Amino acid sequence: MKNFQQNLLIALALALCVLCVYQWYGQTVQRSEIDGLNQLVYQKSLAIQGYTNSIATMDGQISQMDARLTDLKENAKSNAVLMASQQREMNRLQNANEGLTNAVGEYKKGVESLEAKLKEAYDGIQKQNQALKELAAQRDEFVKKFNDTMTERNEIVGKYNDLAKQVEKLQDASAKK
């Protein structure tokens, strides 16, 4: 029995060693699973922190974009008001342009009619100048004829005077004889 008890004790010791090794192996597996889970939790925590930072950054960007969008909307409103005033100004200027174009057309018609009247007057003046030239030529011709006639008459008067002197001399000579 002694052997039996020793064998039993050895078997129990070996069983106890196997049990310790089994527990040690189980705890090692559990620790590696816990380390894997801790690593997974760490990675997920980093991802959550990155997402949280990204969300905060995006919130800041969204608020900036919202402020920029508000500014752009205000700009669009002021641009719309400016465009409306410029459109009114363009319409006013276009109406003024049409009025001035009509006035220019009227002035052109007036200038054309004045040019026609001036041309008629110029033609009339040309005709009058021609008539005056002809009249001056006739006058000159008449004056020349008159001068020629007067010269002839003066010559006749001169001859008459000479003849009268001769007659007088003859009468004086016959009276003295």
C-alpha cells in the first residue's frame, strides 16, 4: 500500500501540475485575448478621438461656411439691388439715348432742309451774280457807246465851234470889208 499511496500522491501531484499548466495556458490565452481586446479598445478610442476631432473641425468649417454663405447671400441681395438700380439707370439712359437719337434725326432733317435751301439760295445768288455780270457788261457797253456818242458829239461840237469861229471870222471879215 505504500506504493499505492506514493503512486497516488505522485498521480495527484502530476494531476495538480497538469492542472496548473492548464490554468497557466488558459490564463495566457485569456491575457492575449485581453491584450487584443485592449489593443482593439485603444484603436477604437483613437478612432473615436480622431472622429471627434474631425467632427469638431468640421463643425468649425461648417460654421465658417455658414458665415460665408450668409455673407454671400447678403452680397447677392446687395448685388441684386445694385443690378436693379443699374438696370433702371440703363433704361433711363436708353430712353435718353432714343430721345437724343430722335433729336439728332430731327436736326439732320433740319440741316438737310437748310442745306437744300442754302443750295437754292446759292443757285439764286449765282444767277443774280451772272445777271449782275451781264448787266454790268451791258452797262459798260452802254457807257462805252455813250462815251463814243459823247466823243462824237464833242467832236461835232468842236467842229461846230470851229465852223462857228470860221463863220464869225468870215462875218467879221465881210463886215470889215
